[in-house]
Amino acid sequence: MTTDIAQNIADDGADAAETAETTETVTAIGAIDIESMVAPPSPTQLAPIPTPRAD
């Protein structure tokens, strides 16, 4: 009986650790995605600004 309880506690701890690791990974991936969406474009990505013509 005591062994079963100890095993259940160990299993719960392992599940919690796995959940925390998964959450950490998902959070890191989400942060990368958000960062790529809000980061300003590099100068090489910008289209040239047309020079106004003096007519």
C-alpha cells in the first residue's frame, strides 16, 4: 500500500515536471513568434522610397 502511494506521488511529480517543460517550450516558441511579428524590418527588407519629381 505504501509503495503504491509513493509510486503515485512519483508519477504525479514526473507528470508535473513534463507539463512544466512543455509549457516552457510552448512559451518560448510563442515568444519567438511574437518577436518576429513586432520586430521592425531590416533595411534590406524595406522597399525604396520613391524620390518626388520636381515638375
